[in-house]
Amino acid sequence: MIDNKSIIENLEKRLSAYTEDPKVQNVGKVEKNTDGVITASGLTHAFMGEIIDFAGGNRGFILNLDEDSASIILLGGGGNIQEGEGVKTTGKKLTIHASDELLGSVVNPIGLPLDGKPLAKKGKDMPLERIAAGVVEREPVGTPLKTGIKSIDAMFPIGRGQRQLIIGDRGLGKTAIAVDTIINQRDTMKGQKPVVCIYVAIGQKQSTIAQVVDKLKQENAMANTVVVASGASDAAALQYLAPYAGVAIAEYFLEKGQDVLIIYDDLTKHAWAYRQLSLVLRRPAGREAYPGDIFYLHSRLLERAVRLNEKNGGGSITALPIIETQAGDISAYIPTNVISITDGQIFLVGDLFNAGIRPAINTGTSVSRVGGAAQTGAMKSVAGKMKLEMSQFRELAAFAQFGSELDAATQAQLERGKRINEILKQPQYHPYSEALEVLSIAIITNGFADDIPVEDITRFEQEFQTYAQKHHKKLIDTLSGGQKVTPDVIKEMQKAVEDFKKKFKV
């Protein structure tokens, strides 16, 4: 029988073995180099995510700990690493240097500038991995984050601190929505804090990333934006780290009490990079060859999106993750995982895109679980019925194809739906201010444009907006305030539409 004294002595011996001089204990050697993954022995004090230095000057981080060895993922090259080469732990976790100087620049996931700018000197090192803020530190999402896209702001509003998924097949305009949202943050609504934007490009072609950066510069939106880029030609380790680097920079601004918008473009490629690393690490493959912890990969990332209460600074991180589907299959593994983590999704479909409806948002499967809480009184008062009317219109339009005769009420509903459909079309890189969004939606939902032919609605909207800005500036200023649209404002709007119709040529 073993007494308690011997158990305690045994534990003390084992504990002392781990508290000896780490400089002696934390030196090991390379056992093998397999596809950029280094297996090393002798690192008795190593921990997950720790930075490891190689004798030849390379660097990596630990992604797997076995009983008598550690698997190290390299942060760069490493083809020259030989068996027997010395390695040592640093006692440091992966960090990225975040600073206000990063605004307007393009960096890689370990903070090195890719646009020729010097390294940021001020600021602080932010950990890539961090436990998300707890419930006590948060407050409910209630302040709008305007995208400038009518269909989103009216039917699927996004609040500061929300996680809204953008999902759809390749080439349907997912990145376009994200870029438009960044562009729209140039102009902050009265009484609201400006938004810092972070665009994380994961596994994309360098030319595609360059086009996005160039467009943001053209639209004067780059000054308030940081781009974290990890291209398709970069190592899988850098693609894996990219979104964590982006949210670490976001948390630097969050700690200063600022509002941040972060775009992850896209998390499908992020999951592919992690799957590649996991298979090389010989972790067991599960569904679709992904490892068992693939859900945790994205949940620990997206949980860091937050709206902090005033006691904790009052800042926010709003996340817009992007997921690419195959043939519209949102029931695949990664899409269902991310849908269950986020607070709603904007689902883009090919049928609408091919029919000329841009953005091609499916109003039936898209949803915002924050809803009207993230809308101003003005938008809520004019757009309340829009989503229901759009869903009913799509159902009626499908039914009307059979050619049966429709009663007058159904015919009127179809005609109204066609006009709503037209008003929600919006060109790329052309976000609207809230006042113009409310104006366009109000004239349609109140029936002021029912006598305008469907094919002329887009032109009518554009010309009326220009007319209203020039001749009804007081109306635009009223709508800009965000207050609920009163019957008097609706009457003023109706009069403005009637005056404009006299000049409008059909």
C-alpha cells in the first residue's frame, strides 16, 4: 500500500524536473523534416503555439505535442534544415506588432510589410491566439454598421459587434459586398464613431489581392484600412495564421475603444490550409478529410468578434467571414459549421446573379439574427415590410409562370414586387448613404413609383436622388438624422416625387 507521503514526494520530484533551468531543458534537436513540418525531440518545456528558433536561423511554432517529440510548423522556407540541427524554445507565443502606423498598409500574417513601407515602431505586440471576451464584458449589439447596400441594410442589417456570414458560390460577388462595406466606412453617420477596417485575404492570387488594394486606394478607403495578405503561393502555415493575425490587429484598436470591421476572405481556404497541416502532422482525418477540431478552428476565431460595454472601453469588432460553396450546397461540412457560429448569413445564388440581380441575395435563406436592433428608426420604419413582400413576390412570381389568371390584388402585389426587385439592384463599388437608401426604399414601399414602368425604375431612382439632393436638401438632412420617418416626412417625400415626375421622361 502506498502512503500519501510517498505520493507527495514523487509529485515534488516531477515538479522540480519542470522547474529547473529552462536554458538547459529547452534545447533539442531535429529528428526529421517532412513537407515543411519538423519533428524535434528534447523540448521538455515546450507548449502549444510557442515560437521555436533553429540553429540555422529559421523560425517556426509548435502545432503538435507528442509524448517524446514536438511537431514544428515553419514560418518560411526550411528546405535546408537537416536532421540533428539544434532547436530551442523561446518561451514566447506567436504575436504580431499592431500599431496605428499599420493603417493604409499591406502586411503578411507575421507583420512584415508587403508594400515596401517601413516596419511600424510604435504600438504593441498582440497575441495571435487569445481567449474571447466573456459575457460580463459584452453588451447587446444595437448600433448599426452600414454597408451602403440597400438590400442588406434594409432586410439583413448588421450591427457593430455582430458576426454576419457571406456565403455563396465562386464569382457571385461575395468579395464585392465586403469591399463595398469597407468603402462605405469612409463616411461615418453623425454621432457614431468611425470604423477601422481590416481585410484578411487567405489563399487568394496575388493579382486579386492587388486589385482589391488598388480599388480601396481609388475610393480613398485605404487610409482607414489594414490588409493582411496570405496568397495562394504562401506556405500553408501563413494561410492558417492569417485570420488570427487580422483579429489580433483588430483587438489592438478594440482596446483603444474603437469600432473595427474585419473581413475574412475566405474561411474555406483557411480550412483547406489547416487540413493540409493536420494531414502532414498525421492527425486522424474525419469527415471530408478534415481533422476533428475543425469546428474549434473557426469558433475560437469568430468568438473574438465582440461589442464591449462602456466599463471595458465600449469598442467593437464586427466580423464578416466569407465562405465559398460548391454548387450552392450550404449543407456541406464547413458551411454548416460557420453558419452555426455566426449571427446570420447573406446567401448569394447563381440564378439571381445570372438574371441580372446584383447583389444576388436570396431573401428566403438569408437572415440576420440581430435584426431591427441594428437599424436606425428611419430604416426600420420604411423597410419593415420589405423582406416579407420580397419573399411573397418570389413565391407569387413562381406561381404566375403557370399562366393562370390572377385577381387584381395579386397582380398589384406582383407589380409592386417587380419594382422592389429593381430598386434593390445596385452597381458594384457604389454604396449609398443612409438618407438615399431610406429615400429609395420609401418611394417604392409607399407606392409612389407604381406608375413608373419597371424597366425605368433604376433610372428614375438615380435621377430622383440627384434631384432631391439639389432641390430638397432639408428632406435629405431629415432622413440623415436616423429618426423614425413621420407621416409629415412621407407627405413631403410624396410631393417631391410628384414634382419630379413632371420632369421625368419615360
